Amino acid sequence: MKSPLDGIKILDLTIFQNGPWGTVMLSDMGADVLKIEDPVNGDPARNIAAIGGVAKAVNAYFETMNRNKKSMTLNLKTPEGRDIFFRLAKDADVVVQNFRVGVVEKLGVDYESVKRHNPKIIYASVSGYGSKGPDAREGVFDILGQARGGLMALLAGAEPEISYKGGGTIADQMGAVTLAYAILLGIVARERHGVGQHIEVSQLGGQLILQALAFNSFLASGEQAKPRGRKEAANPVFNIYKCGDGKWIALGCPQADRYWPDACKVLGLEQYLKDPRYATIQERAKFAKEIVAEFDRVFATRPRDEWIRAMKKAGVLCAPVQTYPDLAVDPQVTANEYLAELRHPTAGPMRQVGVTVKLSATPGVVRKAAPEFGESTEEVLQAHGYSWEQIASFHEKKII
């Protein structure tokens, strides 16, 4: 079956994460992504050997950010290298880069330069803080994106100290998702209106998208919400509790008055239903600490699975607080085929997050592991009309 982006050719100049994951998302949907790397150093992400402090035989970071792609080496600092790039660009639909603002202009492969060779090119630039403003030329990594974009303070909630919750690299991932969204808009605009264009996204902009509800609430009221700690949750049926087996359960009932009676019955706290002090969410908020403490006491009397079954039977919205080992065998993840298995050339079978967006007629698919450094260089050059003699010369001149 065809995938949505079959036939779309992308030249990918991005490194690390705030960029490469965006092109992975497009590659999963059929795009032919050619990763162009410096002949000496390549993508620095190739040298990241540990995630979360755990060294593995497989570079999970690079594998995640570059599956399905081809890799070629090309020295863009040389006139010959730029000429090769422009020949590739004539045949491409999209060019993506996440160098610091100003770098592609110095290299001579900026939008205006590429546009002269391919007027309908979609040229996507990814930056840390946007192309304008006093900090436009600054670099950014996830910890800086979370800090500058307000997410770090938001996630701290009522904690006494702000800490970096970096395990999921949320800012980098959201920046890349924003990039994929923007490129798709560019593709649609070209198909409908016949125009190529320069697209700009930033990690800071992605953070604003991610937090639009919370930030818009601040802009409307002038006040930043100050979350209460778990033990003082204003809505006890929208909270987290530790069960008798040490595992945690989350109750997720924002319509508190609707679910309060059923939750109390499951917990054996029917006396709360007769007490006028707990009749509405507004009244219960005044006694939040007392109610949560009682919920804690009751939840600690039985294991989590029993509580989940009982709450679901009563129609109370709930879920287990899962670790990654839990998530890896979650029956919903399995049933919806959210994980994919691919074969690594040295490590063998390897599972990854797959295509979680399901299209019935043109599905996406995970095809192959991340490429070896420069493995497709000669193949790509030959496909674009270069002879073996020219390719050998490029090697000698360290252009590839």
C-alpha cells in the first residue's frame, strides 16, 4: 500500500534531535529522507552512547532520530560540495536545516540560494528562539528550551525547588513535532497553490504550542496558576494515590460532582455523601487535605489492580501510573500496534515507538534502522549523474 508522502524527497541537514525527529515522522509516512552529514564529524548524535546514564550496545538516541533515512557525506564548505548540494536540491521537495541562525547564509545554502535552483522548494529552518530578536543566534538544547519556554517552572508545580525533568526531552521533541507539522503545511500549500516557500519554526514556538492552554489562561487573567501538591488537591477525584502494593493509581475526573458519589462508594466512604460540607467541588476544596488523607488511607488497603477494576466497574475514570516496563507490555499499546520492530544490522531485532497515527488507506510504516555514516553517498551521486571518476575525485578532495 502507498504511504501519504511516497515520492516526497527531503534533504535533511539537521543534527541532534530538534529537527531529526521531525524528518523521522515524515519518513514513517513514506518520505525519502537523505541525511547529509559533514564528511569528518557527521551528526554529533552518532557519538551519544548513553541515554539516562545507561550505556548500551546500540546508540538509542541516534537510532531513534534517524531511522528510515539514507546518509551521505558532503562538505558544504567547498564550492564543489555546494554544487553537488544544489544538484540534489533541484530534484528535492524539501530542505531542512537546524544550524544556528546565520550559518546557512555563510555556507551559501540558505533559502534564497537554493530557491534559485528550485523555485518550488520547501525550505524549513529550525532554530532555538526564532530568527528575530536579541537571542536569535543563540543555540539551544532541551534543558534551555524547557527553561526559556516556561515548561520547567510549570512542571515544578508546588515543589520547593525547580528541577530539570529531562528524561523525555520534551522541548526537543515538541520542536521536532512542530517542524513536521510545518513541513506538511508547506507540502499542502505547494500542491494547492503551486508555491515553494521558506518555513521557520523554533523550539520556543513549540513550547508555546505545547502550553497554549496554560499560557492563554495566564494571558487572560494575569495570574499564573499555582498548582497544589498532591496531598492538597482541590479535586480529590483528579489526583494520584498509592495503593497497598506500592503502585500508584490516577483518578481523572474533572467533572468532580458527577463522579464523586461513585468514587466514594467504591472506597467505602459513603458518609461523605451525607455530609453537606462535601456536597460540591467548591465546598470539598476547603477540606482537600483531610479528604486526600482519607483517600490515601483507604487506597493503601488493597492492591492497585483491584482498585482499578472496582473504579472502572463503577464508571470512575482512572488509570495506572505506569513505568516504561509497564508501558512496553501495555495491552493497549500492543493492540493498536504503537510499537514497531526493525532489524539493526549488528544488534538484530530492535523495538521502537512506531507509527501511532493510523491511516486506513495510506498507512505509515517503519522501514529500516538508522543509516551507517555515509552509506548512501556513492549511490546518491550516481543517481544524480556523477561518474565513478568524479566520485573518486570527490573522495580525494575530501568533498565527500
